[in-house]
Amino acid sequence: MKIIFVLHSHGAGGAERHLLQLMQGLSSSGIECVYAGPLDGWLGQQLLTAGFRCTQISFTGFFDLLSLLRLIRLIRREKADIVHGHLTRGAYYSGLAAKFSGVVNIATAHSTNAGKWFGRAHRIIAVSDAVNRFLVQCGYSSEKIGTVHHGVPDYSTLPREQRDALKVDLNINEGPILTMVARFMPAKGHDIALRALVTIKQKPWTLILAGSLETSYAKEMQALAQDLDIADRIRFIGHRDDVHNIYGCTDILLAPSRREALSLTLLAAAAFSLPIVATDVGGISEAVADGETGLLVASEKPQALADAITTLLEHTEVRHRMGRNGRQRYERLFTLQSMTNNTIAVYNSALSAGE
């Protein structure tokens, strides 16, 4: 089976990491994977480094006829079985190209606020049940939508020495360590986390914020930390490709999102046996079992977030129990192999239906 993947991106976010890991998982299962999209961004560079065959196609806007023609020629030249688009622009171009090429089109929806351009797909993959419900509300047939939860590699065997070295590098002398791994954008709720933590500044904690600092919102958060007089407790470490090292020295994972489909961060944290404090929005409750693997609170409630963090700071045994439960849940539901197998099942279903 040969699949051409389409995703327009120049940054590094959840969809990009998902596609990189999916292609790695599928390749290990014997499926030939080819990428079509910009090669000057994070994803393109990662795929080239990993040895995947990639074709530069810019997909500028939604009316780039030259890019569409290049994708059609690529599909025909490669004799691909399936073209698989990600996000709305990827779904748009892969849907059109598949129609003109006579091949099966799969599209993956990654969010609960972008539902256009999936109509030409023979099968739509939703990354969470929350996204699935959103697509149905947008008018798509539930019969063509299936949920395939994200799965992530297991990097939890990080040696203790590397964890200790990272603490020294980040100038962290005492714990517990709280971590957010998220792009700096309002939807991720960094400001909610900071306003929660200022209310418990008398307790011992250090917060690591991993994510590119090249956004106006990131600069706003750095200023907010100064205004709240907690800047000395925050580590703004920028974008990291070795983010698993961060999980390895973390005690509690925070995800105070205002909107979320299904964060890879939550699954990676579970693989590292980390308890999670998060908001109950979108697909987060599919990844975090409230009271079992973490604590869920209402969105936009800094005090509720602070109370949940305090519970885990003050009860080490609860942290460890939730972390163990999270690891078991990861092994059962969210491994890379699980996601790979479920995606292949979607491919086989679409192909056998003669679509």
C-alpha cells in the first residue's frame, strides 16, 4: 500500500507531530509513505531527516491551481492507493486531487473549530470523539466519520542522569516541577495557569513552559509573569525537539486549555506516568480520566485550577497513583501501534468498499 500525505504547515504543532509519528508507525508496518507539502517548515525538515520521500508543493491559499496540478501528477506518477489530507487545507487539496486521479481520499480533522472542506473525503478520521461530534454538527454523515485517537511513541525510558542534567541546565533547584508543553496561543490558556499559580506562590513549585517564543502571545505571557511577580518561578524554554526530556523531569502536567481536540501532550505525559491537571474541554476527558489519571476543572477558572494543583502538590501518594493509572491507560489506548493499526483499518475499509 502506498499513501501520499498532504499537510500545509510551516510551524510545529500537534497536527505536524501527529503526521510525523503516523508516517513512522505506518512505515514500520510496511506501508510506503510519501509527503506532499512545504519543505521549509518543521514538518518537512523532520520528514527529510527521517528519510521519507518528500515533494515540495506550496499549497498557497485555497486557489492554488499549480499546486493542485502538481499533486495530481504526483498521485498518478507514484500510482498511490490513497491520498490522505490533514487539516482543512490538506483535506481540500487531497479531496480535489483524489477525485481527478480516481483514488481513495482520507481526511483527518484535528480540531473542534475547523470543519470546512472535508466533504470530498471517502472517510473522515476524527482525532477524538469531540471532533467527531463537531463534524456531525457541521453536517457530515456520521457513517463516513470514525474516531482514531492519537497514539504516541514511548520515550519513558529516559535515564535518570539525563533528567538531573536537564534540571541543572534549567536552573531548577527544588521541585515539584509543573510543565506545559503547548504553542503560545490564547486557546492553550497559559494566562490561566499563571493567574492560578500566583495564588499559591507560597508553595514550592517551578513551572516549565515549552513552546516557541516567536509569537506576540508568548511575549504577553513573559510580561504577565513579571507583572504577577512570579517570573523567577517560570522557565520559558522555547521550542524543543527533545520534549521527552522535559516530561522526564516533570512531576505534574498542566493543560488549562480553552479549546482542545486531543492533545498529544496529554498522551505523552501519561506514557511518563505523570498526573495531569487540565480543563474539561473538547477531547481532554477522553485522554484524562478525572479522579483516576488526573484532575479536570472548568475552563476559565484560575482558582479551580490552583485548587487542583494544590491537591497534587500536597498529596504525593495521589500524584503517584494517578501517574501509574495514566501509564496503564496509555498502554491500553494511546500507543503508537494502536493508532497505526486503527488507521490501517480505516484504509482497508475504504479500499475494500471500492471507493
